[in-house]
Amino acid sequence: MGGSVFLTLFFGLFLAIGLAMLGWGGRSYYYSQQAAHWPTAPGEVTASDFRVNSDSDGTTYEAKIEYRYNPDGYERTGKTIAFGYTGSSGQQFHREIYEALPVGAQVAVRYDPSSPDRATLSHGVNKSILFILIFGAVWTFFTVGIASIFLLSESGAGGLLDNMLIYSTGR
């Protein structure tokens, strides 16, 4: 009984992680597609930084950009370059973004007319979205597959024996 509870919690946690990745990727995909149809407002880059993060797993790079825009008479600040955009090990990719968006750069900011604080500089599916969706799907399918193997191995011979006609056990 205790082992069954442990396995349920263990695989439940891994399944929740996979579903969270799919949820985040799906949300990013949705907004990246919607942003193509949002109005734009003129904006200006107010902060631009190239971040390098190193740890025991390696080094990741990320462009951190902040911009201001005024879609409705109120000045707003945005930080989203593209929905789903995150750091990765591809230094050149992130450096190109950073170099294209120096402080003072004039940019078109796409904003959600129903929620003008939701804004982005780019729209459409990007590598970060594809990665999280593919990784989340593989993670989830792998977790379900391994959990199924454990569940099937614990089910015993009941199903097989239920479909068997035994005349005598010879005992």
C-alpha cells in the first residue's frame, strides 16, 4: 500500500511538471498568435542588458529589454520581447536580439487592446515556444508510459485468469 501511494505521488508530480510545461507553452503559443492582430503603439527601449548565467549545468544567455509605450494616454512599461522567449545556451541568438535593441531604440509595441499592459515586441511562434511544447509533450508521454508500465506490472494475473477456463487444478 505504501509503495502504491509513493508511486502515485511520484508520477503525479512528474505528470504535473509535464502538464505545466504544456500549459505554459500553450499559453505562450496562443498569445504569440494573437499578438499578430493587436494594434501597435510607438515605444522606446529604456533598458537593455545581456545576461550570462553560469552554473554547474552550463551557461545560458538572455537579452533583458525594457521599453515604454503609451497606447491609451497612460505610459506603460513592458519587458516581453516575445511570448515564450527565455534564455538558452545559444549565445549568438541572444546577443543579436540584445544588439538590435539598444537603449533609445524606437520600436513598435504590440499590445492587447483588452489588456494594454500585455505587450510584446515580436509575434509568432519562436524557438522557445517550440522547445517547451515539444519537451513538455515528450516529458508527459514518457511519464504516462513509465507509470503505465508500473501500474500494469502491479495488476497481477487477475485479468488473464478471468478469461481462462480451468477444468481442474490437479491438486
